[in-house]
Amino acid sequence: MRALLIIIGFIFAMAFTSCATRIAVQSPNTKVIRVAPKHHKIVIVKGKRYYYWNGNHYRKTKKGYFVVKV
């Protein structure tokens, strides 16, 4: 019975997990801004948080801030 539960658990885990990862492609002219300036504003558009300064909207990532079109 225990072996059956282990096998069913293994099949369940393999069926609902994926090995696919997200690959993001950046254009060659994209600049990463490491730190947002002190005068930035946080703007929420359609439930997503953007950072606004210098006339551009930025999206925060692990590497820094990227310019996006809203």
C-alpha cells in the first residue's frame, strides 16, 4: 500500500510540473537602471506596478529597472 502511494505521488508530481522556463529577450539598445531616483513615482496601471520618472514608465526586475510602454 505504501509503495502504491509513493508511485501515485510521483506520477501526480510529474504530471503537474513543467521543465519549461521563461526566456525573456532584450533588445540590444535596452538599458538597465540599477537604482530608481529619489523623485520617482509609483503608478498602478491595470493592477501592475510601474515606476515613473523622466517621462518614462519603468518595470522593476531583479537586475534593475527597464523602460516599458504602458
